[in-house]
Amino acid sequence: MSVIIDIVVGLIAFLHICFLVLEMFLWDKPLGLRVFGHTKEMAAKTKVLAANQGLYNGFLAAGLLWGLILGDDGTNVKIFFLSCVLLAGLYGGATASRKILLFQAFPAAIGLALVVSS
């Protein structure tokens, strides 16, 4: 079961690396515009804010990867960072886009439940 849990945590970390790339490097590019549904003008105005948000997503990914590297000693680290991801996803889902609930909060809730129950 711990291998499955680590795979889920790893996938959540990978998602946040993808968010980092989208927000920091592709925000005003065609893929970023499609994913986030922004116009070029809106993306240009918000590019710095998006890059900052992407950096935070990178920190979340780094924390999850750190928890994985620690192995059995990383349980509390995984719980902390999955809780951060879940709270960020719930806040983003309530304030920015309901899609954030699906792509951030839901996976984090599953991962957190798995880690806590192990």
C-alpha cells in the first residue's frame, strides 16, 4: 500500500510542477492562454502575479518530493504539504475557479486520506 500512496503523492507533486511551468513560463503563450482561458491582454497584465503563484506551486511540489525522499520518516512532511495543497485548492476553488477543486483540492484530499490512513 505504501508504494501506491507514494505514487499518488508523486503524481500530486508532478501536477504542481506542471502548474509551475504553466504559470511561470507558459502563462502568456498559446497553451497557457487555452488552459486558463485568458486573453493575451489579460495574461500580459497578470504575468508577474502568475509567475509568483507558479513559484508557490513549485514549493508545494518540492515539499511533497522531500516527504517522498524521507521515506517512512517523511509522513509528517507529506501530511503538512498535502494539507497546504488541499487548503490552497479549496481557497482557489472558492475564489478563482471551480476547476481548481478538481485539479488541486480533490487529488490532495485523496492523497492526504491515504497518507493519514496508512
